[in-house]
Amino acid sequence: MLILASGSPRRREILSRLGVPFSVEPADVDESRIGEEAPREYAVRLSLKKAQAVAKTHPDCTVIAADTVVALGSTVFGKPKDEEEALSFLQQLSGKTHEVITGVTVMHGQKSVSVAEVSLVTFRQADKEELLRYIRTQRPFDKAGAYGIQDIGTPVCRCEGDFDNVVGLPYGRLVELLREIQP
């Protein structure tokens, strides 16, 4: 049995491409960053923590967990809490290239593999009114960095690397990890 340790509809959609049944059991863990933890280590640590939380009650299942962070240098942008924070995030990313890092852990029993998949996303310069129009669609509020690359209205002008990674689950890398961990 395969379990996705995430409530993200985007991750469910990507995982469904495998064509195998899976269940969804979001992990309830503290997602706080530890000090100045590097963005890649942070994303991987959270994915492992989520996988462990779900695997604890399902030791005979294969658990997939992921955590996506948006980073500009050492600054990590999580999910915005309100319109003001969403605007701040998008203004800081406007006109710049940043990293989108998804930590992915696949766990079965005591065996686990974790990776950090990194994509580079470039925003064109966007003015405040354009960003506010996007924010008012309400789509930024459940997404790291306050945007979804797949959303209409984002100022994304280029993506280098795995597009699915930016959406929240790097499909190609996931398939590799499943092959490595499957009993």
C-alpha cells in the first residue's frame, strides 16, 4: 500500500500519474525552521519528519512525503499568512531568480531515502497592482513563496529544472526513489 503524507491537491494529482492506488494521510508535524537552517536541509528534514510520522502507524506501507520551500539566498519563503505577507514575498522575488526546493522522502519500514530536488524560477519585474490582482484570487495562500507556477497571473517568466518540482512533487525523481526503496 502506498500512502501520500500530504493533503496537497497538487501532490495528489502528480502522484496519480503512477497509475497505482494510494491513500492520503497528511502528517501533522511542527514545520518550524531550526535557526538559520539551510533551505535544502530544511526541506529534506521536514519531508523525513512527515514520512516518519505517518510510517509510525503504517509500518508495512510505503510512505511518500514532501515539503517545498522557496528560497532567495538564505531567506526562506513559506506560505503567507495574509495579503500583506503575500505581497511582501512576491515583491522580494520580483525581477529575480530564486530556488524552489522540494525535499522528498520515501520510506518503507525502517528503510528511507531522501533527496532535495532544486529548480530555478525567474520572475519578471511586476508592479504592486499586478501582484495584488494575483493575490486577490486567493491562490497564493496555500503555496510556499505565495505563488503557484501553474496559476494564471503569476510573474513567472522562466523555469529551469523540473516543473513538477515547483508544483510540489518532482515526479521523475519520485519514480527513481520508489524503485530504490520498494521491497
